[in-house]
Amino acid sequence: MQKKGLLWGAVLLVLVVGVFFFLRKPAAETLKIGIIQIVEHPALDAAREGFIDQFTEHGYIEGEKITYQIQVAQGDMATANTIAQKFKNERLDLILAIATPTAQAVANLIKDKPILITAVTDPVAAGLVESAERPGSNVTGTNDLQPLAEQFALAQQLVPGAKRVGIIYNAGEANSVTQVQMAKAIADQLGLEVVEATVDTSAGVLQAAQSFIGRVDFIYVPTDNTVVSAFSSVVKVAEENGIPVFPGEENLVPQGALATVGVNYYRLGRQTAEMALRILEEGAKPETMPIESQKETELVINADVAQALGINLPTAIRAKATIVRNR
């Protein structure tokens, strides 16, 4: 009789414990997001910050509901591929790839996790998606295609009579090649001669910029990761020789460029995060989510550089511009 009582007591205990675990609300799992970035510079950093801030504002507090693995390849593709392999082997819910080279590294290797890209000029030309309207794979996100026609028109307004433009870029970056092809077509329509200078690494940027001395009326710097990472070298040459610099991205204007009409990378990062949230929260499929562009651009002018170059800003331009000064 005593054994039966012990047996029924054990059974009852098991049932109580079982009911407790069945009724208990399961703890929410922590999201794990891997972030890979080709190099650190203001535009790419801003895109990353915008992405994280948007998640935070949706209640995903770092260390509580979400963790980030942030890896920077320091401009080296071998390192980017190593990071991609690391991400492939880990249990991540989603990957954010910032800039074309790192997007290519993860997309080539990882097929079973959603990949959101940003700061990629032409995802189709880079081989990341089948089409912008229907990516067709686990990759989607935002592009940072700049309004080159507006940028060159602005340069002609601020540097009237300009005949030659120097363009410095890394021919190994697919995003840069696309932009230079577009820039050449636009320059031809505007009657501008293009003088090219190519680099392989950031160490060659100073010499490439120096090759423009006495040969160009202004310099255009596309959203090239190699050149932007050494942008101070371009500014040094420009300041010493009175050459206006027009960059593809607005973050470079406070660093010594004259002006641009460009994409805001912080807002682009937030827009990319909104797409990621639709995938994680609503079950949206990357393969059917169109690549998005930023609809609004911003005119930014550096007043210190304009003054140093003796450029009087037209009232109509000043009225529309965000005026910044050298950092």
C-alpha cells in the first residue's frame, strides 16, 4: 500500500511538473544578426548605425532581444571571404552586408540565410540578384545609386567654365565601374572631358590625386570604398592646388569636399532595417522583395571650402542646401 502511494505521488509530481512547463510561456529567443562591412568610413558606418537604430526603435534592445556580430574586412577580400565562412558556420537569423565586395563574399557562399545588402550601387551588375524587381534568391536590400546627372550639373554651376573632370576609382570594384561608365556618358552630354586615375589600394590614392594637378578643373569621387577610405589624401591635394572636389556621397562634404547632391546613408540603413524586419516578423521572402532605392536626396555644401576656393554660392542653391563646415 505504501509503495502504491509512493508510485502515485511520483506520477502526480511528474504531471504537475509537466503541466507547469507546458503552460509556462516560452522565453523569447534572442535574434542573432551578422554584419559584414568592407571597410570603415563615414558612409558605411552611418548605414550600419541607421540599421541598428531602426531595430532598437522597434524594441530590439542589444543584449536583450538581439545580438550583433560586427565584422570589418579592412578592404581585404580574403578577409571578407573568411568572415563569410564564419557567418556560414554560425546560427544567424540574418546577415547585413554593407558595400558591394562584402555583399558578393556572403552571397557567393551563404544560401540558407536571408542576406540584406546596402551601399551597393548595382546589385544586378554585381551578380547579387537576378533583377531589381525580383531578386530570385536569399538576397535583397537597398542600393545607393547616386544622382550623377544632378551632381555633375551642380559642379558646372559652382565651377562655371569647367572643361575637364578628374575621376579617381578602383577598377576592381564593380560598383565604381558602373558609376564611371555613367559619369562618362553624362560628362559627354555636358561637354566635359574625363581624365581617369585608377588605384588598386588606398595607398595609391595620393599619387592618383596628384596626377590631376594642372590637368582638371574639378575632381569627382564616386562611392568607391578604396578611394573613400583614403579620402583625406584627395582633400590634401585639392586644398594645396585649389581644385574643387565633388564626391558621390554627402558624408564626405564635411571632410573637405565642396558639395554634392547625394544619398543619406544613415536613412538608407534604416530603410534596409525595415526590409529586414518584414522578413523576420512578417515572414516576407527576400526572393520576391524588390531592391529599394532612396527616394530623397540632399544637397550639401561646405561653406569653408567654398570660401577658400573663392566661390560665391548662388542664392537659389544656398536656399536649398544644407550648409556644413569642415570637421
